[in-house]
Amino acid sequence: MALGTKLGIVASSGVAAASFENDYSIAFDGTDDYANGTANFTTWNGLANVSFNVWFKRDNVTRNEMLMSQYGTGGNNFYIYCVGNARLDVYLGGGVRYRHTGTTFANNTWYNLGFSYDGSQGTSANRPSLYLNGGSRLAGTFGGPTALGTYTSDFQMSGRDGATLEMAGNLDEISIWTSTLTEANHNAIYNSGTPLDISALGISGLAHWWRGGDNNGGTGTTMSDAVGSYSINYFNDNTAFEADVPT
């Protein structure tokens, strides 16, 4: 169990603002555990510029499991898919895809995953970018169209379509942006391995931020949205908040 992070934030007026606290993550046991919203998630429908960032920890890296997903019809699906300990796939509907095989993941280790998409890039392979623990754009096979499709399903954490390919591990500080984050932006969010108040970084386009239970006191079966209005309000089976966070 990791101790939480508490950072004092000083406002531009010089007066100390409320401290940023990161004490909880959302935990899944790998057997029927998942969480999702109960409404269609439409934030990135038709957009040419989107990004996401998430902290994740896997209990058993030999498993094949999806960290997050949005499964609908017509191929407009989203998922982050871990295949064993050495392959990571990101698919963002309409052909936006990224496969990375150059990292060997370890059990019970927190990682920060950043993904950015810029449909305005003239070359398909230049449109998606993947970052792990900050750093430079990861090598892999990738491509994507000039804009995303239309998504007609809920947003799910752990697995897809309910209890399929669910994960054993934890997610924390999950954010979605309606802008293309740069390498420097993802490095700032990574912050050398310690989560921080991403709303104070001055990066435009933050649309959703699920804090892994910190907005909900680490209790209950709803994970509220810190900046948007899409709550993750259905926890299946043993899904729960846990005092285990990146530090």
C-alpha cells in the first residue's frame, strides 16, 4: 500500500490554495470487476484533436487485459489493451491505432500512459503519439484518419462490454482532453512519477478528470468527474477504491 501525495499549491495571488491530495485509486481484482458510466460518452465524437493520460498498475502482467474501453457499433471503439508483459495496443475508433512492443512491464509497478492524437497531420503515422512515464514518443506501428467517428456507448474502466478482458490492478488520475497534448505536456503530468494537480498546469482542453476516489472520500460506488459531468457511477462486483497510489 502506497502513501498518498499531498502538495501545497500557491495561487497567483500569493495566497496558498487548498492542497492537492492523492490518496486513492480504483482497484479491480481481475474477476468480473469493472466500472462504467451509465450514459453514452460522446466527448470525442468527430474531433480531430484529443488526448488522454492515465496512471495504471497491473497485478499480473502475464494476463491479457483492457485498462479502459468504449465499445460500440461500426468499429468506432476505444480501448487500451495490454497483451502479456510486452505489448500495448491503443485503438481510438475509425482506425486510430498504436501498437508498442518495446517495453517489458513489471508486476505491481505504477506507470503513466499518455496518448495524443492530431488529425491535422498530413501523414497518417504522425497523427497518434504514445508516451510512457513521460519521455519521448514510443516506437511502434501506428496510424489514423483525420477525425474520429461517432461513439454510441458508455465509457468503461477495466475490460470491455462488461466482464470481458477485465484487468487485475489499479487505475488513477484518468484524464481526457479535447486538445493534442505535446510531449512536454505529458512529461509535466508525469512529474517524475508523482501525480499533481493537472488543472493547474495551464494546458488547454481538459474535459474529464476521474481522480480514483479522491473526490469521493475513497468510499462509495461512484467516481465523480472533477472537471466535467460524466460520472463513473456503476461499480461491478468487488470494484472499489483503494489507498494505493503512485508516489
